[in-house]
Amino acid sequence: MYSAIVFDVNETLLDLKAVDSAFESHFGPGPFRKEWFNELLKLAFVSTITGRYSDFGVIRKSALEILEIRHGKPCTEAQRKDLLALLRQLPAHPDVAQGLTALRAEGFRLAALTNSTASTVEAQLTHAGLRHFFHYVFSADTVKRLKPAREPYDMVAHAVGVEPQWLLMVAAHS
């Protein structure tokens, strides 16, 4: 039996579709938010593989700049800032609160682990009305290594007081 269930935050708990219209208003119709998110994950994985830590906010911005260049649609710094600020105000997926309620009722300890900074994840979970479900909220930024590096998971296991194999990680993407 797992000692705690650890949830990824962006796209697992929070619905990134909420920013689709902002991406469409700048880039035009198309799956630009999905392309941006895939680029974001790729850059985070490269950071992890090469052992060169970058703040996830910097990576978010870099992924957006890559889309701007790729599609010939540059943003101003203010547009970039406004678009990326929307990520702190994402809604939860419709079934998340019900699922977290059921897991808590069954006695599971719930944790959130994200590559975002601690202030960002606290803002996100609070805005989405989910913060109260979690016993623990962790940022990989604390150990200066992004998921999927081992260090964020070891940090969570240590804080929860269990070996890593007793944690169940839930993520809706790679």
C-alpha cells in the first residue's frame, strides 16, 4: 500500500485549456498551447538530462519564445508576461475535487509536486480551490533539479518520511 499519492500539478490537476484563447489571440487558430506545453516539457527534460538547472518560469518563457520564432509571431515583453501570468489562475479539471475528496476519505495522504516555484504552485492550487486537499505541496525548485530527476522525488519521500517506492506519482503527461 502506498503511503502517499503525489500529484503533478499542470495539466494533471489544472486545466491548461483555459489559456487556449490567449494563445489563439496572439498566434491565431491552432494547437499553439499544446505545442508550447510540449516545448516546455522538452526544455525541462533537457535541463534535467544535462544537469543544468533553470527556473521553471524561465523555461516557460523560453518555450514561448521558441513558438514566437518558429511561427514568426513575436510578443512584446508585456504580452509574454500577461500570457504566462494566466498560468497562475488555471481552473481545476472538473473531476479533480471529487477524486481528491474520495482519496482523502479513504485515508490517503495527498501531496503535490511540480517543477513550478513554490509561490506559483501555492497561487495555482489556491486559485483552483484545491490547496486544502493537500497535506504537502512541493516544488522541485527547492532542490534545484526538475522532474524527472531523482532529487525532487527523494525530497518528497524524505519530507513524508517514507522510502520513494511507497509514493505513487500521478501525472497526465510524460
